[in-house]
Amino acid sequence: GQSLEQPSEVTAVEGAIVQINCTYQTSGFYGLSWYQQHDGGAPTFLSYNALDGLEETGRFSSFLSRSDSYGYLLLQELQMKDSASYFCAVGGYQKVTFGTGTKLQVIP
Amino acid sequence: NAGVTQTPKFQVLKTGQSMTLQCAQDMNHEYMSWYRQDPGMGLRLIHYSVGAGITDQGEVPNGYNVSRSTTEDFPLRLLSAAPSQTSVYFCASSYSINYEQYFGPGTRLTVT
């Protein structure tokens, strides 16, 4: 089976940098994805790591270490609109398993 | 492109009733899936399909049926609704299992 752990809540100041960690246990691993979900909305894709290292997309970066079964999402230059829930998701054989999500609150 | 569409947006059912949640995508994606989201529990996979005519169970399949007769459509059937099925249901599609998943707007279901 697959299981993921991420912090339930994180608070950060506007303009700052925040890192959301995700550790996983899986019997088969194809990649780690990150999704953003605003209250009342649908999840939207942010990034995907299949190999070790850092992927950068604008203000968002995602990192993966397969040997440590660990990844993180890095959000830079935080804006109020970044207040949302962030989910890591592990891709396995024919299935994707989501973590329980990290609620990020950005404060002025 | 409309992307992934879901109907209805809201639904209230009485215990024991049945209904079908509709999901359609116009991106010619082979992989489609249904998730339910409950507070504090993230997204849990109900059923998925890797192509027309092929479906399989996810993490929480009990009480739900699916079929995939076309690439575009992937309906989810609740056989006999129970209060435990009160949730938000999301349909998603992607080019392949580990590619970016596109989510529909969700169906908010209440079973009384």
C-alpha cells in the first residue's frame, strides 16, 4: 500500500518563503506530485517529480529524494492568494494516492 | 475545451436512494478516476479506469459502481445511499496515470 505524511497546517508571512514537507511509504513509486486547492474549489496541478532533484515553476519549486522517500514544495514570495490547501500525491502502478493536505495560511 | 465537467453540482439524497454522478472530459484522456474528499482526509480514490471498457477499484470502492463505455464518460453510481457517503466527489482525468490530473468542479452530496 501507500501512505503519505504532511503537516496539517502552516502559517507564513506575506512575502516570505515556506516549505511544505511530504514523506511517503509506497510499494511502487512512479513520481511525486503537488496540487493546490482553494476552499470550495477543485485541486489544481502544481508540479511533478519523477527523478531526484529540484523542479522550478515560477515562484513554486518541488524537490524529491527517492532514497529518503521525501519531497517538499517550496513557495517563494508568498502572496495572500497562496492561502490554500496543498496536497502531495504519490503515483504508483495504476493508482495515485493523496496525502491529507497542508492548510497554508498567509498573513500580512 | 470544456475540460472535465461534472453534474450535478449539488445533490441531496435520502438513505436508500440511488443516483448517478456524471463525469465527462473532452481531452481524449485515457485515465479517469473518482475521488471523495472528506474534511481532514484528503482525496481518497474510489474507482479508476485506464481506458474504455477497463475499470478497477481504488481505496474506498464499497457502495459505488462505475462503467466506462466511451473514452469521454465515466459515471459513478451510488447503489443505495448511506449517510456515510455524504462527501464532495471529484472526477479527474489525465493522459496517463502519473501525468497531471485535471479535476472537475466537484459534486457536493448530502445523504440524510
